Amino acid sequence: MNGLIGTKIGMTSIFTTTGEYIACTVVEASPNIVTQVKTEDSDGYSSLQLSYGSVKEKSANNARKGHFAKANSAPLKKSAEFNNIKVNKNLGESISITEIFKEGDTVHAMGVSKGKGFQGVVKRHGFGGVQNATHGQHNRQRAPGSIGASSYPSKVVKGLRMAGQKGCENIKVRNLKIARILEDKNLLLIKGAIPGHKGSLVIIEKQ
């Protein structure tokens, strides 16, 4: 995995050089700090731990403060390991977006989807509801219907689609294209949508 951590800013639209009008997600990826360097000798494999996002000093425990102090850095919000970075960086140095990405690259985006709260089966799973076939009952249009058999197996089968929490899941959207890079503002314009609300942290992987 080779990439950076960033913040989802929102969406916009741009024209390409061929005149195509495309929707893009804007990701702000200010320089990530190298907070740990793993090597074959010390850890059995090679990777860089990158950290991103400011956080209040009081919000970090002593273990995290000590970890970031080794890199001469203040505590940061998000850390992730990348084991295929082709740049040579030492502890405490930063990596900018142009050192990893270029326009036209194919990337994957990982983030936490928007939380929708407790939802019924129509919204959560796309059930059609019972419509008007209610046999005289009322308030049944969005009901799930029967959830099990009678004498056998005499239980609700595990995994049955029912009402419950929707959203707040780790989502990975694959094969997105970087449409434009605004280096002076540390912005990536990625064609398509990526998971998460505005201001949420995302990981952008490059293949």
C-alpha cells in the first residue's frame, strides 16, 4: 500500500482538457509526517508509518505523546502504515502529495461512511414493503413481513436482514482517477465520490 492520509473537503466539478465535465471529490492532504520507520532488521518488514491531522495536546495519552516525541512532532490525529512508498524519508520528515501522486493515477479511497442511525428494512436493505396488500391492517406499508418459519427451525435464522444501524462502516472505493492536483493548496481532485462526511479523514492508496 502506497499513499497518504487526508481530509475530505467536499465535492466540486471541473472540465477536463477534452471538454468533459466531471464531478470530483476534493481531498486536502497536507504533508504527512513520518512518525515511525520499520525495517527488516527491527520489525521483519519495511514500511513507513505516516501521521496526519492536528489534535489537542490533552486529547493524547502519554503513550501517544511519547511515540510522536520520537519524531519531534506534536500528537497527531490519524496514523497509518504504508509499506510500498518509493521515497526515502527519515523519522520526523514530511511527505507531500506530489511525491506520491500525479494526475491520472488510479487510487483507492478508504473512509467511514456517513451514519444514518437506526433504519427500517426499506431504507436499510431496499425492501419494497407490503404496499396495499395488508389484509385490512394499518401502518404495515413498510413492514419487513414474516421473519421465520413455525415448527422448524423454530428460530430466526442468523443473518436475516432486519432493521438496525445503517452507515458508520469502513468503506473502500476502488479504481478512482486523480483528475487534478493543486500542489500549492495540497489538494487532490478525485473523479467520483468517496465515503465519509465533510471533514472526515480518508486514506488515499495508490497502486
